[in-house]
Amino acid sequence: MRIALTLVFILAVAGAAGAGPLDAPGATKALNCAACHGPSGQSPSDAMPILAGLWPEYFKKAIQDYAAGRRPSPEMEPYAKQVLELGVDDVAAYFASQQRASTKVKVDAAAVERGRAAAQQCAVCHGSEGKGDRAKLIPDITGQPPGYLRTQMLLFKEDRRSPGDERLKALKALMKTIPDETFADLAAYFSSVR
Amino acid sequence: MTGITRREFLRASGVGMVVGGLAGGCAGAARGDMAPKTGRRVVVIGGGWGGATAAKYVRLADPSIEVILLEPNRTFVSCPFSNLVLSGVRTIDSLTFDYRGLRRHGVSVRHEAATAIEPETRRVRVGEGYLQYDRLIVSPGVEFQWEQVEGLAENQDKVLHAWKAGPQTVQLAAQLGSMPDGGVFVLTIPPAAYRCPPGPYERTCQVAWYLKNNKPKSKLIVLDANQNIISKAGLFRAAWRDYPNIDYRASNKVVKVDPSGREVATDFGDKVKYDVVNLIPPQRAGTIAVQADLVGADKRWCEVNHLTYESVKHRDIHVIGDSTIGLPVPKSGNIANAMGKICAVAVVHLLDGKQPPALPPGNTCYSWVNDREAIAVVNAYKIDGGKVVQIEQKLTPGQSVAVAQNAVGWATSIWNDILG
Ligand SMILES: Cc1cc2nc3c(=O)[nH]c(=O)nc-3n(C[C@H](O)[C@H](O)[C@H](O)COP(=O)(O)OP(=O)(O)OC[C@H]3O[C@@H](n4cnc5c(N)ncnc54)[C@H](O)[C@@H]3O)c2cc1C
């Protein structure tokens, strides 16, 4: 009897919390994103970035850069414009409120070790563990899919991501000194940091 | 090729346990009310891209609503990426999934076909039995207009469409594989509107790529009923520069097929000989939608409200996916998935007596131009004056391995979104 009552109580509480995953403000405005970024922004693939847990300030900068064509992406430019139509603050708040789980994409242990050694040069900005600096809009790159991280490093190196952005000059200068093969190692390392 | 096996997919999507759900498969046995309704209930017809998504998302939005999904097939075979089975770049197994994920969300999946809809009594007939609903979501995909091509209806076993991924996809791959070097493969494209505008041109790339590498003396003749390539034309033309074996003929509508003479005929009376033919027939909404009088005056497609996907013809019945018309969107899996989610949210609001939010769909169609490169078209929409309106359409600047990697990312995510 007591067990039954306890169960009823638990169910009632869960119900009262309105725990439905679509109840959060912004959740329904983010429905289209799941086609590429996975449920709740928890991307299961190697190529698409995880959006869960992105800081709203960084998220908004990314959306604005895509919509303006500063960060060229055939996929994201139209979708960023849709986000601006729907209200970027709601969508940013929704993804920020999702707990980020690290990527499940596997990486090679030897690559992780090589990447760890090369990662020292990133620490001045991204911090010793790659967790970033919210105030400076430097993202947390840990746990992101390795394929995505590698692609972005290449885009920085070739000045194809946000070309001309003064804030990113030092970052791009650094990327130019790093051989392409090392990007895979750095990506393996940062994606494996928990 | 970054193939994911079915097992990997299921693992990645966290599927493992089978809980709840009616065990279907009792087709034919049930009479009368097959499952008396105790609370609010949504019935979904069709467990493809639109219907499976809608069933899952009604449960996500409100787990107190009972959801029954009717789908005769026991497995879900993805049409997207199925052109890669023809070229041998992918296996059909890598595109085949089961419905355990939906059952985990509490969807009652019944492997039976709906045989009729009765809007007045809000019943879906399943053979001798019926299911009562509060709201019905219909996503039966497309049906072929066999009668539009002479000789087709009676030769369905020989003249393959492979336009519903599954056994025909594998059979067509086998026909292509056993065609002699020097043979002619004829691919015919129906007039728009049909399922997946870029699909036939992606298939052209895959067959041409296969022939180039395996049967270099062979030729691919494409007979297109349309006046030009109807999607991503510039990108496909560029891709076809690698395939001198393609003979593309626009404004060539095939109206007749003769399997004994191995010949098709166009509306101008031109005859074209083939060793293997892939005839994609003209299409209309799934039969159940036509029988239930959900189609418009054209007797082909269903018109719906742009915010709720409720039929303009029958109350409490919503239509999504390829069966719909009147929105400025392609008949794509991505659109069917987006409609499924938006419709689910709308249905839950309506059952609660609330105003549904105005949510627009989005679309991306990736097409593989060889074994490792792809192109894409992306469309974003907004709601303006109660209607879906396009904000922007964007194409990839060219074909690349990077786009193909994004295609794999898209497929991984969206399969998970539908079934995981
Ligand atoms: C070769 C090819 C390649 C494609 N590539 C892409 C791509 O890359 N990207 C993309 O976005 N789209 C692509 N598409 C299009 C995509 O497959 C369709 O747009 C999508 O499947 C439409 O979803 P739907 O729910 O309307 O129909 P479907 O997915 O076909 O689902 C309909 C379901 O309803 C069931 N059904 C029918 N009648 C009944 C009934 N009476 N009772 C119960 N169940 C019933 C059927 O068994 C079926 O499972 C491609 C299509 C093809 C053929």
C-alpha cells in the first residue's frame, strides 16, 4: 500500500513538473534543428556539432554570423535566418538549458596522446582543459565530435570561418602554423576530454 | 564510406529495452472495437518519415495521450541513401531499422494496414475491426499511378520502380549487376510533382558511377518527362561532366513499356531499347488518403492547413508528408519529419483546447554524386499570414567530401529523430 502510494506520489510530482521535453520555452522553435543536431542538440554524428549546453552569447554570435553570411555554411545560413524569425533568445536559452553529454564518436588513443601534447598552445584562450571562457566568447570545445572540431580548425586556417573578424586574428595566425595532420590529433584529444 | 550498421545506430540512439506497446501481428483476427478507448487517443496511419515522427512526438509532447501507429511493414527502410545501394556503396541493411524505439516511447505499433477512414464516427477501419480516435494523423506516402503507363500494371514484377526502398531496391541493384558490359540502362522520370525532386538525378549519378567503374562500355539513357532537371540543375550538370556515359533527354515522357520487346515508348512515339529499365511511375497520395476523400479536385494530393496540417476537407484528420500539396516545400523525408513534429505539437494543443504555435518546417536534401562526394539544397521557411513561406533557398557551392560527411551526419541524426 505504502509502495503504491509512493509511486502515485512520484508520478504526480513528475507530472506536475510538466517534465515533457517539449515544454521548455524555445523547445518547439528548435524542432527543425534535431534533423541534423540530434534530439535536444545532442548530435550523434561526427560532422554535426553538439548544441546542448552552448552558452547563449556564443550561440547568438554564431547564428548572427551565419545569417549575415560571415560564417559561410549552406546548411546554417537559411536555418539561422529562420532562428532570427522565430526569436534567437528563446532558441539560445533552450539549447543552453540542455545538459551536454560528450560525443560517443570513438577516437584513437594514440591520436589523443599526440593531441594532448599539441594542445598546450590552445590553453591561453581555451583554458588548460579546453573548457573555454564564457566572458570572452571562447567556446568549450571538449566533448564535441572530432570530425566537427577538425573541420572548424581547417576553416580557421583557411580564413573561411568569419573572415576578417578582428577577434579571431590571433587564433587564425596560430592555426596557420599547425600542420593539417595535427588537427586530427587535436580534435581527437579535445573530443575525448570529459 | 562512413557506414553505420543497424546495431551501431540502435546503440547510439540508446535503444535496448523493449517496453510496452501492443504486439501487432494479429491482422485479420480482430472484429469490432480492436482496442476500446479509455482516454485521449491519436491514431497514426503510416510509420514512414512523417508518421513515425508524429507518433513519437505526440508522446514526447504529452505522455498521457495514447498513440496507436498502424504500419504494415515490420521494418523501416530509408529511401534517403537507398540510391547508394544501386551502386553498391551502401547495403540495404545499413538503411533498415526496427520500431523498438517507438515502443520505448509508449507508442502502440501495430503491423497492420488501415483499410478505411470514417470521419463522422472518428474510426479507422482495420479489416473487420476498427480503432476509435480523437485525432487522426495520415502519412501514407505516395502511390503509383500504374495506369498512366501502358503495360506497366501487369508487369510490376519485371519493370521496377525502386521508389519505395526495400526489396525492389535490392532487385534493381541485382539487375544492374548482371547487365552485360555494353548494355543500356534506361531510367525514366515522371512529371512533377513526385516524391523527392532530386532523387532521380542522384540515381542517375549513382548508376553512371557504377557503370563507369564496372561496365565501361555501357550507357545510361535518362528519359525525363520534365523540361529540365527539376532540382539542383547546375550542380547535377557539373557532376555529370564526369559521366560521359549519361545520355540525358529532357521532355521525354514515357507512356508505354513492353518488357518482352525490352522497349519503352514516349508520348512522341519515340522508342528506346533497354537491357535494364528503371521506370519511376507518376505518383499521387497514398491510396487510403484518396479513398477517404482527403485529396483535392486533382484526385492526387491533399490540401492542409499550414499551421496544423489538418485536412481542409475533414475535421480532426491531419495529413503530412508526401501526400500533401499546397505548401512551397518539396516532397522530401526531411519535410515529412518536420511536418510530423509540427503536426504532433499542433494536435496536442488542439486536444488541450489551446491555440497551436505557428511553426515553420525546414528542408535539406543531400544528393550523392559519386561514392564520396555530395551536393545539397537547403530551404528555410517562416509563417506569414497563416501560410508557409520560403525565407531562403541555398545550394552548396559545389560537390565535396565535406558535404557528404554532413549528409551522413544528417542521416544519423534524422533516423534517430524519427525512430530513436
Ligand atoms: C530514391 C529516393 C531517395 C530519396 N532521398 C531523399 C533524401 O535524400 N532526403 C530526403 O529528405 N528525402 C528523400 N527521399 C524522399 C523521402 O523518402 C520521402 O519524402 C518520405 O519517405 C516521405 O515520408 P512519408 O511519411 O510521406 O511517406 P513514407 O516514408 O513512404 O511512409 C509512408 C508509410 O505509410 C505506410 N502506409 C501506406 N498506406 C498505409 C495504410 N493504409 N495503413 C497503414 N500504413 C500505410 C507505408 O507502408 C509506409 O511505411 C527519397 C526518396 C526516394 C525514393
